[in-house]
Amino acid sequence: MFLKKGITVKVLSGKDKGKNGEIIQIDRSRDLAKVKALNMVKKHKKPTKENKGGIISKEAFIHLSNLKKVDEKKKDKK
């Protein structure tokens, strides 16, 4: 299975199990991927002169073994 940026995948395990999303970033050395709007975590940012601080939601990495490529042409009946 070869996953790359822009491919639609389904999450097989974790808090977002069963949801679909598009891969936005891959880290091949650690076998991790970021999926758009899935596995969201809160980060607390300290205010600086340029940026306002606060709590920011962003995507966290998911291991590639927990992702499955979704074929858009064939619809899953499950």
C-alpha cells in the first residue's frame, strides 16, 4: 500500500475511527501522516510581539498502519 499527499484515507483505529479525510503531510522516516481535520489536538501558544497567544487546534500525526486507502470509484458497503 503506497500512501501519498492528496489521497483520501479511512482511519482504522483511534478516536477518529471510521472517518475519511485527505492526507496533507507525510513523515516517511517515522511512518506518520497528517489527515485534514482528523486527530485534532489543542496547542497552547504563548503570546509574542508578532503573534497573539491562545489555544489553537491543529492536526496531529497518525501512524500509517492505522490508515487505509479509500477507493472513490468503488464504494464501500460497510
